[in-house]
Amino acid sequence: QLQLQESGPGLVKPSGTLSLTCTVSGGSMSSSDWWTWVRLTPGKGLEWIGQVFPRGTTDYNPSLRTRVSMSVNHSKNQISLTLTSVTAADTAVYYCARTFMEPTGNNWSDTWGQGTLVTVSS
Amino acid sequence: DIQMTQSPSSLSASVGDRVTITCRASETISDHLNWYQVKPGRAPKLLIYGASFLHSGAPSRFSGSASGTDFTLTINSLLPDDFATYYCQQTFSGNSFGQGTKLEIK
């Protein structure tokens, strides 16, 4: 059964860069799998950060687009997330998820990691 | 941007109760609506996709329905494990979540 595990620093300084890795185990990363990052904050609930498609195409939340990047490393079974110029508002639990995309465009995330808490503070 | 208005924001219920949670889209989203269960420290779970299709890993007491731009998640015969926060998600235009509904034990 496919399992996802997020990892990275739990504390990032304001104006710094948040870098997280999602490691996939229990199976291989299909070339048709899409990968999504979502975060959970106490005040705003779940927020979609973006998706990285097969072959590396990306789609980001417009509100984060200027600060976020994602990539897939198939040889390492990893997906990465980078968020620059962070502030306290970026403090959240960050999740990665495998996402299935229908030809109609509907998509849903059927496998998630447990999430990792990232705090932005000096 | 499509706005998803989820209600109620919180709900108290007892084991064995039937509860409903609603999401209203600000414009048509066809059936591009999913429901998730979120618990602290746990991986979120997909319950319903495509507005009404039960995910293979979700119990049959969960169901979803749609009427125009209104979408409903129903949980029949609540079990202790069901007390959590629930979110709807639209994927018709961009990708966004409702504000969440915290289901608590009465």
C-alpha cells in the first residue's frame, strides 16, 4: 500500500525559505500520478498550495504563485515543495497527497501523508 | 474565483445520530466536489469524490449528494471514530476547500 511521508525543518525564520520533501514508499510513483501539496492552518482550514503533474508541469494557488515551486524526482520517489519569503502566516501543517485526475478535469487526493508542522518564527 | 460556503462551522451530535454537512458553490461546478475527513496528527481521508461516489476506503455510512450548486455529506449512525473535521473541495475551476465543519461529541 502506497505511503507518503513529509519531512523537513520544523522551524523556519521569517523571510527565509521553507523546503519540504515527500517520500513515497510501498510502491512506485506512476508516471500518471499527480502530486499535491495542501496546508492546514488553525485560522483558515485547508488551503490548496499546488500540484505537480507528470513530466513536471505545475499548477499553483494564485495567492502563492510568486513564492512556491514544486518538483518530482522519480528516481528517489520524492516530491519537493519550496516556499520562499515566509512569514508567520505560513505556519501550518503541510501535507502531500497523491492525486487522481479524470479526463473531465475533476481530481481528488486518495492517499495522504500524516503532515509535518512548520512554524515560522525568529 | 469560486467560493465554497460550508455549513455549519461546528456541530455537536451523539453516537448513533445522523448528521448532514452542506457546501454551496458560488457558481456551477458540475460534480467536481470531494469530501475529506481530517483529524489532528493523522493523514486526511478521502470520503466522497465526484459529489456522490464513495471512495473504496470509506465506510458505507458516509454518502454524498448534489442539487445544483448545493452539495451534502451525510453520515448515518455516527460512530466515535467519526468525530473529526470535514472539508469539501471543488476542482472545477482552480482548486479550493470549504471552511470546514468540526463535528464534536454532544
